[in-house]
Amino acid sequence: MLYIVGLGLSDERDITVKGLEAVKGSERVYLEAYTSILMVPKERLEAFYGKEVIVAHRETVESNSDDILRDADKIDVSLLVVGDPYGATTHSDLVIRAHELNIPVKTIHNASIMNAVGSTGLQLYSFGQTISMVFFTETWRPDSFYDRINENAKIGLHTLCLLDIKVREQSIENMMRNRPIYEPPRYMTVNQAVEQLLEVEEKRQEKAYTEDTIAVGVSRLGSDDQVIKAGTLKQLLTVDFGKPLHSLVLVGSRLHLLEAEILRENAVDLDALNLVLKRDYGIDNRLSSLRQKSPCKCAIRTYAQRLHADDSILQVQWKNQLYSWKTLGLCAIPLIALGLGVWQTQRLKWKLSLLDEVNDRMHRRPIALPMKITPDEINRNEYRRVIVHGVFDHSHEMLVGPRSYETEPGFLVITPLVREDGSRVLVNRGWIKRELKDPKDRPESQNTDPVTVVAFVRKPPTKNSFVPDSDPEKGLWYCIDVEPMARYSGSQEVLLETIESDSVAATIHSIKNGVPLGVPQQVDIRNNHLQYLITWYSLAAITGGMLFFRLRKPKTSASTVRRMRSRAGKMLQ
């Protein structure tokens, strides 16, 4: 029998009675030690369980699972998991492999961050999708989690952010050299997570959250020294949450009055928190105080009447709002958006005309490429098919990559073509798969006879600032960078692209034998102007509607009192 036993969150005493019985009855006991960590060393576990505990690292669980499952059909084996066993897909995969070997599996559950986060005071059924945040690097700053947060925020749900841990991780260099050298453990803090969240918001600017969004940072949840602090993201940047593990919760707009009360108990700055709760969540601290003193609905009705019964105050408020800077700014937004919509309409007409011109150029009869071609001629003849004669100089072949073709990894082959007068041009011959990177493995692509090439003229692509610089001396080309490529091969700064064959048989033959697969005959000019003009016109309509509702006079005080009375009564139910 394979037992997968949840250990809970803190120390050796968090295991359940059923889990402890399973561990004591097992011949071998493994501790999975990379998806999360306990707050005590394994020696404490061994002393408490009376069993030797074998640490199972990532490679043991994911690649060498046969060691764990060995003889598990005859003896009992336990795998200890911090938190609950099904908090990570890794353990589900292990269960599947055990079933394939006809090994019975029993799961013993325990508390995890997924339910213990309720100790923040936020109700579990008000949580949306959980996200994971990884450490940013200089070249890898993923932001896919932002979309999940945005989806939660749109329906007012809280978001639990699980923060990255790096245990027994190899550097890229050591991984490539297959050296068993590991980096020191790293654990993401709440402060680091907030910095990355604000960086992504500044990049995306979709207002899924701001630095004034209320959040709850927690550390060592479930332990005797756990820390829970509530405040804005900006405030949490300066809070010391102490030792790992840390987690973060972004508070949604559907915040209940009782949830707000517990947030106040854990506030970093109570006055600042009350201000944000009233401004952004509509939760008034005075209403909370009144509820504690007198929870009867009559008192709430009296409070609502006292707050909004004076009709003259409403009129003064409306006039102040009418002539405020916010109103003037809101007046400008529909006009600006309308103007941008008109501009995008003109841009759409221009882009469609350009695409028609380029498509017409692509289907014209091929022409001979001049021996000397200027940048202006390249711009005028981009996507024009040309005929060029010469011999490929394979000694200066350049592999750009990695690049994929229908999910298979490979490289683009850039080879200088030596023409009759000795001048050279760069030819993007197309894609080869990674296994045929060495020219010796693809002799069919190393033809030294004179050839006639029919290809497109292309403008030199613009290098992305996130792409590292190529290293010609080491043969490392990360993008098609025409200027250094021309300098390396002694060519003109002219880029041609060979055309992919329409024959399926020819394509299969090219992939199999390492003959570069040409570029598809299609235009890769982006045309998003229809989407943009819809966006701007929609923004003009929406903000125009907002302006209308802002400028109209308020309803009578009697209707306001009824609305406040109804809302206050529901809050106390």
C-alpha cells in the first residue's frame, strides 16, 4: 500500500492520528521536500514518528518515482507531504503511476494554506482562482497570473497568491553541464511579491489592482509565531514578515462587514485602512461601531436618515461635483476617445490599402535582384519576389534560434549567397529541426553547386530589447540581426526569405533530411486597427454615459433614505 500523508502546516505534531498510524506501520517513509517545507528539521519528524525519514527531492518524485514505489504492492510505503497531498499536481501524477503498477493508494488529508487562509478573516467561499508567483529574473518576468487576478477582481473575489520557493535548484549553467551543484534555498517574501505585482500592473495597466488595494500578508501560517497583517499593497512593502513561508491575499470588492472587522484587528495602519475601506469598499467604520452597540434595524434606519435626509446638503454636493476637476476631466475623456476612434478609422483605411498593395506585390512576376540595392529600394520592394543566382557559402552559415515549427524546436538557417560579381546577400533559407543542427547530419542542405533562388525581399527586422545580443564568435544568434550578420559574413545588408513549398511531400522530405523549410508565403504585417477603433468608440460611449449620470441631478432625499435603509438592513442580516 502507498500512503500519501498530509503533514499540515507547522511541525511534527500537526499530523493526524490516522496519518501517524500509517507512518508507524510503513517499511519506508519519504518526505517530499520541494513543493513546500515544514518549519522543523526532519530529525524532529524521525524522533516523533520513531521512523527513519528519507528526503525525496524533485528528481526522486518526478523522475525516479520507481524508487518510492518499489515493492509497495507487498509492503507499506508512506510519502509525507507538507500541507495536503493534493495541493500539487506532482502527487496526482505519482498516484496515476501507482495505479498503473496495480499498487493500492490511500490518501490521508490534512490542513493546507488553501483552507488555513481563512484565519485571515476572509471567508473561503469568497475566494476566486489561486495563483502562483515565481521569482523574476533579468530575462524572464512572466505575468500570466495577472489575467487570473483580473478575472477574480471583476467579480469581486479574493485572490490567494502562493509565493515561490527555490529548494535544491540548479543554475542554468550547471543544468546545461549536468553538474549536481545546487543554489542556496530561496523563499519569496510578501515584500518581493508586492514589488512584482506592482511592476506587472505598471506594465499591463488594466487596473486589476493598485498600490492602494487592500491585501493581507501572512507568514508561517499555522505555527505559534504566525504573522497576519492587513493593509494596502504599498503599506505591506515595508512590513517585516519574518521567516518563511509567506503568502499573500488580494482582497476583492465583495468584502463583507465581518471580514472588514477582522482586517481592522490585523491592520498595519488602522486609520489608513478605514479610509480605504470607506472609499473603495463602501464600508463605513461608523456603521460598524453602531452595529456593535445596537444591532437592531431601527438604529440603522435612524442612522441612514440622519446621514442623508437633508435635501439641501445633497444639492450642495451635486453642485460641488458639477464644477469639480473630476467632472472637467471626465468631459475631456469622451472627446479624446472619439478623436482617437476617428484616427484609428483613418489608420484602418491606410493599413488595408497597404496590405492590398503588399499582396499585389507578392503575386507579381519575379524580377532579377540588382547587384547593388539601396535601403529605399528594399522598402519599396518588400515582399516582392526576386530571382538571384549564386553559390551558398556554408562556411558562414548562421543558425538563429531556438525557433519552433508546429511545436517542434529547431533553428532558422541564414546563409550568405555569393553572386557572380562576388557580392553577397543574406538568405533566410528556412527552418530545420534541432536534431539536425550539425551540418554533417544534413549533407543534402550543404549543396555547393550554383543555384537559382526565388525569394522575398524583406526589410531588416527590428531587434527586441529583451533579446540578448548575439555572439558571432560562439555561433550564438538569438534573432535575425542583419547588421552584425552582414558584418560577420561580408554581405550586403540585404535579407531574402525563401518561400515554403506547397507540396506536403516536399515539406516532409525537408523536415526529415534537414533541408531548410522555407518561409510561408504570407504577410506578417499586424492590423489591429479595427480592434482599436472599437475600443476607443466604446470608451467614448461608456465615459459619455458616465458623464451623463454624473451631471444629472440627484434623486430626492426620501428615495435616498429608503435605499440606505434597505442596504443597511441587508448588512445586518
